[in-house]
Amino acid sequence: MIEFDFSPADAFIDSHVGSGLFLRAHAAHRALLEGTGAGSEWLGWRRILQDPNDALLEEITSVSREIRERADVLICIGIGGSYLGAKAIISALSPYFSSEPDGEEGVHAAPRVIFAGHHLSGSYLQELLDSLEGKSVFANVISKSGSTLEPAIAFRIIRKWMEDRFDDCSRRIIVTTDPDGGSLRELAQTNDYRTFDIPADIGGRFSALTPAGLFPVAVAGFDIRSLFYGSVAMMTELLSPEDNPAVAYAMSRYALHESGYTAEILSVFEPKLGGLGSWWQQLFAESEGKDLKGLFPTTCTYSGDLHSLGQYLQSGRRNLIETFLMIDSDRPSIEVPDENGSLDGLDFVAGKSIKSIAHAAFLGTTRAHLSGGVPVHIITMDGLTEENLGRLIYFFEHAVSVGGYLLGINPFDQPGVDAYKSEMLRVLGAQGDS
């Protein structure tokens, strides 16, 4: 279950902005559902939920089961939406410190899922390869075209390393790519790699519930069916524009945008949600950052960032809004021990759980930021589960689509990303301009 409270931000919205906004938001919501808005050819992320492919979920589970039995490591090679969704889900669900047995006779530890191809650090790749010596390695390269520079380079290097070490290398490489064409599809056919399809009508940042996200999550050992059907359930609940939290979130963000706010911070108190923040950041940045519009999305992890960015948030320029993503779990939490003659002055927290102290920090932070002039939204999950993460993913995807239509932009293209690629290739001489 997920609860939403956007009302604390209402007091910061200029009165003139609300005129007609409700009707406009309803129209944007209808445009999304009916496929009549800009970029409607990219609504496959909704269509796969409307007609779930259980056979595909079973196939992903079956292949992941084989890899879990054979691999020490799965390397996921991709950038942007090709890896952020999987990384977010795996980070949120994984324990901080694994208790998996390793090296015991007759016992195979679950494979580690490691990401590559999401930057251009040669040191990272070299140290990654050095760490893999003697291990059973599989790789999943994720790219629609196969020609995106960062993952393509990483795949070349990792593929060569694997070919030099494994006689069954073609069985160890799984390709997730466009169903109909592209260099990666051709390479997979030539080398007899197993493949999964990213539907042609789904952009990278909306691909977390395609094999691009589901396969690594399944290899990591998590329930992709609960994840997927959590999104299905949320989509169904958001069909009506009435009492619709995704529409309400889009309306509040748009109204604050029109009231002069320029940036939104997604703040979490649970470090496991940091990866989800990175996924959210890409989703909103690429969807809304066009035509000199959109809120600049960034993230904070508390309470640590309160000791670095807290001063600015409290007293800096008043152009920020803040969305808290919280977990209200009933899991037991460690308690602060009592100390006789304590010198740290913290006897007042003795016997209290870390959970209750973190909740007090959350309440104190929201109250301080509100009083300091920061509009606040609050989203609360009742636990970190596959179902809740599936629900949250769809909620944000629906909200950013409605918000894009309110801004009068196409929320499904990303022309600015293509601009950097063109300039980079020109510098490298790929276009004959060295």
C-alpha cells in the first residue's frame, strides 16, 4: 500500500495558477489514456500492463533460474533507462550485507549483479575484469540500437574477456534489444546469443517493467511477477481522474512550476531508495526538461544530506520543492542502549528504536522546511516489497506523462540527449570532423 499527501504544498501555489487547472489536468489524463497526446506512439509501457504476457514472465524466470544456478556474477551492460530501473529495484530489495553462504561444499551463492557501460571510466572496467578472474560470469547487454557509445565499448571489452575464458561464451551472453533490427540484434543472431525484446514502442526510461529491468531483477532473486502485477494494479486504480494521486501530483508540480519554483528534490531517509531516486531523476529530467520548461529533479538522502545541503534547503533561494519518499514498515528496529553515566548527553533516546528516531527526524525536517518556505509532498510505502515498487514505478510514469501534457510538451522524446551524442561523435571523428 502507498499513501500520498500533497496538501502541505498547497499554501505555496499562486492563487491565479489554479484557475481551470483541474479541467486541464483531466484533459491531460484523458489524452494519456486515450493515446491522443503528443508522443502517443510511445505508450507501450501502458499497453504491456493492459495485456500482461505471462509466458514472457515465465521465460524470464526460467532463464534467470539457470543463471542463478551457474553464475557467480551477472554483468548488466547498459546506460540510462537500460540499467537504472533494474538497479533501483535490486538496490531497494537487497540486504545491505549479504548472508549468502559462499564457497561451502554443495552450496552455490546467489550471483552478484554488477553494472557496467553506464560511464566512461577505464579504471572501473579494468578493476571489474580483475575482480572476475576465476569466477563464473554471465553478461546481459541492454541496448535498443547496440551503438550507444558507453555500453557498446564496455560490451566489446567484456565480450572479448569472456571469449578468452569460456568455451560456452555464446550461452553466457544474453542480449536485450530492439525486436526488429539494430546492430546488437544482428550480433546476437551471428553469435547465437539468447535474446529478449524491448518493445519498439517503449522508451528507455519507461522500460523498467520490460525484460530490460525484469531480467536482472529475476537473476538477483526477486519476484518479478509481484513487481509487474503491482504496476498493473496501480494502473487500474489510476484509470479515473477522480481521487487520482498521480494526477494530483502532476497538478501540484505544475502549479508550483507556474508559481516560480524551478527544482524538485526527492528526499529519502532509507539509503536503499537512493537507486530509485536516480531512476526518478532520469524519468522526470528527460520527460520534462524541454522548451526551457520543467522542474530540475535531484535527490537527497537524509539524514546525512541534512548535514551538507540542509543549510541551503532551509535558507537558500526559495525555488525548491521537496517530495519525501518514506517507508513505514512494521519490521522490528534496533534500539539505542542505555548507558549509566553517559557522557554524550543522549540519555533521552535510550530505549528508543532507530525507526522512531528516524521518524522524528522526518517530522522535524518537514516542519522546518515548510516553515522555511519549501513546499512539501509526502509519499509513504508500508514496506519495501516488489508489489509496492511496481506500484510506485507506474505512479511516477503516469504522473510525469500527465505533467508533460500540462506543460505543453511531448513527455516521451529526449532531443537534448541526442545533441550531446552528436557532438561527442564529432569530436571523436566518427563524422569525419576530427
